[in-house]
Amino acid sequence: MTHTVLVTGVSRHIGARVASVLAADPGIDRVIGVDTVPPPSLSRDGGVPLGRTEFVRVDLRSPDIAQVIAAADIDTVVHMSLLSAPSRSGGRALMKEHNVIGTMQLLGACQRSATVRRVVVRSTTAVYGSSPHDPAVFTEDTEPGEPPGHGYAKDACEVEGYVRGFARRRLDVTVSMLRFANFMGPGVDSPLTRYFTQPVLPTVLGFDPRLQFVHEDDAVEVLRRMAMEDHPGTFNVAGDGVLLLSQCARRAGLPSLPVPSSAFRFMGGLARGAGLVGFSPEQLRLMRYGRVVDTARLAAALGWRPKFSTASAYEDFVRARDLAGGLPSAMLDLFSQAVEQAVRR
């Protein structure tokens, strides 16, 4: 039975949606949402209505999270508070502290708790990396061809290691680890969705990677089920099928600009400096080699299939963002300058 749920990361879109859907379940007594800043629904910016979710401002890196768990007799923890990109103010070091140290503190609090019986952790398929040595499809037991060595993917690998250690120490707790493909949908704001909202898509010359997405509605449903039921283990979560990057560009009606990999990296740095979109090293590799995962284990455990395929999830995102349109001359100048400078190097 699920009585009192703690959801971390409720100031971000998916975390807020998970808290909202759990709070709407009459079988759950309390939902407590924690984050370092209030959710948009509690500020003047609007956002996902949280219903009867109780918000508590807590930094997961502090011992205060243990007090929240103890005071509320939490029995289920849904850990959504992993940052996929550094904030403009905090940078990479703060992102790593939040992801890794914050998870360590949370798991330490769960280990000392006498009431926690279920822990659900959001991870990412980025733990498999992206390399020319990858298999055609990753299962949950496949070792990456080249393990991630930096950024969000490396953080997720470390987080998963701590989660596995916690599961070994607390055999009485059901631990579910969910490796999500890139979230896609009308409300998703991520490095990848920002990439697809550019008026022109730079691509790596000679590469057309296979991509997978999971619609935000399906992601929320999987997290709801895992919070309500016991499904121990590690699960890939993605929409059925794949899309090539070239297909994504065509379906959005966007022009693509194939450039050498050195120019792609340079353009990513230029765009990041201009505050447009950040191309992390792992995203650059994804744009070359792609990544595809198998979701049979999740389907067998839940007896469920996603409502949105990879293609329909992307199409829903495109419709919501109204991406088709002309290319501003300023953006053309920016990308032309980037290509010229990179080629001269």
C-alpha cells in the first residue's frame, strides 16, 4: 500500500506532473514535494497545478531531507531531482553536487528510515553512452561500448551505483530504477527540445543517428505505476520505434545544416555562449551515433505499452511548439560565421 509519498524535483515539469497525479489519487493520504525553489504553480509564473501536494523547500545536499522523511512517515520516495544540464548561475560543479551528493543524502535518509518501503529513481538511457562500438539495441544488462566520462550521463552512472548499493543494504525496500529515453512533449524543456526549437538544425556531416523519445504522458504514467506497485529492478523506458535525425528535421519543417564534427562542436559552444542552446559533450555524441534501447522488460513487468511511439511523441511536441517557419537572418549569420571559423581551424 502507498500512503505517504515524497517526490523530489517538483519545481520542474515532469516532477510536478508526477506529484500532481499522485496527489489526485484518493488512495494516497499525503504527497510531499521537495525542491530548492518553489514550483511555478506556487509562483506568479503559473505551471502544473499540484493539487493537495505539500511543498517543502529542501536542498537534498543537506541533512534536512532526513527530517522531512522521518516527520512525515514517508513510505514511498520518487526521486526526480536529477539535473540534465547545468544552470547558468551554478555551472557544472553545482550540477554534479546536486545530482550525486543530493542522491547520496537522500538514500542515506531512506536507509535510516523505518517507514520507507519503496524507492523509485529516475535515471536515463544516457548511461549507455553513444559510440561507434554500441550494439544496435541496448538491454538493461548491456555494457556500454564506451562508458560516459562526463556530464549528466556520468552523474547518472554514479547515481545508479549508489542506488544499487542502497538496494543491497535494504533488502526490505523495493527499489525501481527507470532509465528514460529523452523526454518529449508540449511541456518538456530540455537541451534536446531546445535543439529542436532552433530555426536551423546543425547536424554532423556523414551521420544520421537513430533517436528514441518517451512522451511526457507515458513517463508520468510509468512513474505513477512504479510509485503504487512493487516492481524491483532496472527498466528502460522509451516509446516504440525510432526516428532518424533527418526525419525529425523534415517532420518539423526545419532546414538542416550538415557540418564537420569540429564545426558542430564549435557551433554548440557559440550557441551556448549566446544563450540559445547548450550542446553538451554527451549530446554531441548522441547527434553522431544515436542510441536505441529495448523496453521488453518494462512491458512484461507492467503489462503495459506506451500510448505514444517515438514518432508520435515527437509529432506532438512539434504541433505544440509550432516549429515550422522561416529562418531569421540573424541566426543565419550566426551559423554561417560559426561554420567559416571552424573550417578555417
